[in-house]
Amino acid sequence: MSDLFVDIKLPTGITYQQPIGLYIDGEWRKSDSTAESVNPATEEPITSVYFANEKDVDDAAHAAKKAFKQWKKIPGAEKAKLINKLADLTIENLELLSAVEALDTGKPLELNCKADIEGVADYLKYCAGWADKNHGKYIPVTSTKFAYTVPEPYGVVGQIVPWNYPLSMSGWKIAPALAAGNCIIIKSAENTPLSLLLFATLVEKAGFPKGVVNIISGYGPIAGSAIAKHPLISKVAFTGSTKVGSIVQKLAAENLKAVTLECGGKSPLIVFDDADIDQCIKWASFGIFYNSGQNCTSNSRIYVQEKIYDEFVSKFTKFTKEKYILKDPFDKSCELGPVISKIQYDRIKNYIEIGAKEGALMVTGNEPHTFKTGYYIQPTIFTDCTEDMTIVKEEIFGPVVAISKFSTQEEVIEKANNSTYGLASMVFTKDLVRGHVMAEELEAGMCYINSSNDEDIRVPFGGYKMSGVGRELGENGILAYTQVKAVHVNMGTTL
């Protein structure tokens, strides 16, 4: 057991034991390969963890299948107690989980990570409340026949989470799947495995039966693909890029398993000339620079009505320079840390170069910074953008925003919908009638009126078009992990 845990000293001064193995069937185990996790702020390795192969996924699937036979019989109220216990343990370990997440991802400790962990606990409690309330319906057919429906769990569910919100996105999947009565195999992103592995120790401490929750690390093309196509796994839930989401869907189609996909986005934020500009600027900057722009729902396209365009650009640029200053993630005042990796750093920098070459005006982003190591990118604002530009069409997934102007409501609707994505949209106006009309016209799974990226665990989350399939959060998040059985009851009708 000891060689499956390593001592790590955090920048906060805490030394803790980090699991590095695979958590399968209630036990920690090794695999035949390992990979390093790297600190994005220092570019230094943190530790190596074991990465799952196809055999490990197969073992986890069989363990979950076996555990499901008993787990499905446990009353919802008892499941709720276990889920609530896990929520309590999450809060008890808030400081540790947050610090590990900051170390592994480069996310600001105070602003991002703690809020993420608190959100996990909140959603666990929310879903625990559903565990004994997922009822079916009575359907009268004739005087001698009725039917009823039974919402049943899928059984074994595979889940694949991204690197931008390792524990938060895990919570979005673990909580409803367990509340609905499923057993799970969840795989972290290959470059952010640490916080989810640590979370596995809390699952163990909470007292979940062996095999109900299996947590692994691994490469997408190996472990992720094995999850997507495994015959014992009846549903797969994925959050990540649209490109990989398409691969997951194709693999899942081999045995027609149910699929939930939350993929990329290029969300438009629309500012009408009657908007409260100062409030809009606060929300718009938050919506693109929070988490270094590494959000599927980031408002990376901003459309401003021409009458207030110059004023908006001037105030938005000034506010960004004053508020979003690059700092170490463990600095208590940090609101903008590094991006996740060298690969992502180079990708974002390449988009910035393309934006300049294609004629967009960079008003901020070239300023030097003091960090000698780390994948730090200054918040970058492009103005005078046009619809044919790459930075307007493609998801950058970094602290880069493209601002354009528009004249009429009809024009901006056409521009906003001119995208293969359809995850989120944002509208700023004091005219609530126009706000609701825009919400109806915009082709996106979510529309924020006079705010941005303030989702709520009680409200469904998901997109249209290439942004995904299905919904998470709220009641829809629970239903996504159930399938409906219809029972016909004949009380006397004869043939």
C-alpha cells in the first residue's frame, strides 16, 4: 500500500499523502505504465501516477457490474446518506483538495479552486436529495388495465472528465449517477489526475461498497477509448473537446450505449446600446478571463452595438488591465494564473499570432510579465474583428477575446448564430422584452440575460449543435442517468 501513496509538500506548507494508483473495486492497485503530472506554474513534475490500460478498465467494469447487483437494491434514502457523507468529507477537506487542484492545474487557489470544491459538495447534497424521489408515473389505460413507469439506472456508467475543472466536472457526473442508482468508472484528464485520486480516499472513507465507485487515471486513446466501447458499460458521459467528443460517440455506437456529451463552445456575448456598460464589463471580463479563459462557456466573442462600441472597448480594456493581473496561483489575490500546459500555451499563442496576421487590432496582450517559468499568457483583447477571422470562428480555450460591432438586432442574431457551436450565449440590455426575444432566437443551450457564466446546480447545463448532446445539473442531470421501464398491468381483459 505504501508505494501507492507519495508524500507531497504543497506551497501552503501542508505535506499530505497523494494516492498514485488506480482505485478499482475498493482497492488501490498498480498498472503497467505511469505518467508525470506537471505543475503549470513552475513547469516542474509533481509526481508520477499509474495510468490504466484496457485490462484495468475491463477489471473496473466487471467490479462495477458485480457491485451493481447489490447497489441497485439499496434504498434511495440509504444512498442519500452515503452521498451526504461524501459531501461532508469534501467540505472537511476543502483546504487540502483546493490546494492540490491549484498545484495540478495552475488555477487560482482562492478564486477558483475553493469555489469548485464547495460546488462539488453542494451538488452532492443536491443529488442526495433526489436519491429517494426519482419516482415513476401511473398511467390509466382502460377500466381493466393500467400501466406504470419505473425510472431505472443504466447499471455501469463510464465517465470521462476534462482538465479545466477536474473535481468540479467529476462532481457533476459522480453525484447524479450515484443518486440514480448506477455504479461508475470515472477517468480523469491525463494531465490533472491528482485531485480526483485524492477524492477517491474520501469515497472510501464515506463507506461506499466496493466497486460502486472506481476512479482511474489514463490516456484518452487507451483508457478513455476502452471506457467508451466496453460492452459492460451501458452509458458514457464525456466533457471535453468537440473533436474527442465525436470519437467517444463513434466508439459508444459500437454497442449503442447512451451518451452524454458536453463539448466545446464559442459563446457570443451581445451588448445593446441601452445596457449598463459598467456591469456588462465586469461580467464580460469574468466570462472570458476566469480560469484563464479555459471554459467551454467562456464569452470569447463579444458583439457591441456601434453607438457604444468605442466606449465599451476603452472601459473593457482599462478594467481588464487593472483587475486581471498574472499572479502565482497560491497568491491569495490571484485571479489569473497560468494555462494548463505547454501544448495549450503554444496553441493559444498561435491563435494570437493568427489574429494579428488576419487584421484584428490587439489592444492588450503583448505586455511583458515577470514570471521566468510557467505557462503564463496575458489577457488578450482583439477589436475590429470580422466574421471570417479564425479567432472569431474557432475555440481558443484561453484568455483571448474577439470584439466586433453590430448595428441591428437582426444582424447580431445572424452573427451570433453563425457558429458550429451552441453552448452558451449572453445578452446585455435593459429591455427585458428584447432580452427574452434574444434568448428565443439564439441557437444555444443556455442564455444568460445581463450576466455571464453564473450557472446554478439546479438549472440544466448543455449545448446545441457541435457543443454536445444531453444535459447535466438540475433534475435533467439526474434523469440523464436513468432509463424508463414501462409496466403494463392487465386486470381482467381477455383476448
